[in-house]
Amino acid sequence: MRSGSSETSLRSLELPPEYEDLTGLLQADMKAIVIALADRAGDRLLMSRRRRLKLRRDLWNNLAKAVRETMEPLSAELQ
């Protein structure tokens, strides 16, 4: 997923150094999840393209935040 500099930008997936090698794999999986969920919701709720894209962006940002917050305490640098 792309990132931009406006308030509609996507969060980057930031992992502790011990897990950085997994970033690409996780991004690919998260992208598939976000697209599947947003497309299903868009089809079922007859969302406009704009709403569907906003849902994708919100899902991505929330997933990236959840992964980052969950993994941060598991970093050896913090212990």
C-alpha cells in the first residue's frame, strides 16, 4: 500500500529491529486482508469508491498500529 504526506496517508508498518525482516511478508498479508474486507463491505453495502478507499485506509492504519503496539513490548531493546 502506498504512503503519502497528507492526512489521508497510510501508516508505515514499523516493527522492532528483531522483526524487521518480516515487514515485507506482513505488509503483503495485511494488504490482502484489507482489500478483501473492504471489497466485501463495499459490495454488501454498495459503498462509493471514495468510501471504499477510506475504509481500506482506515483498516490499514488500524492494523499497522495494532501490530506495532503489540510487538513493541517484545523488543529486546526495551527489556
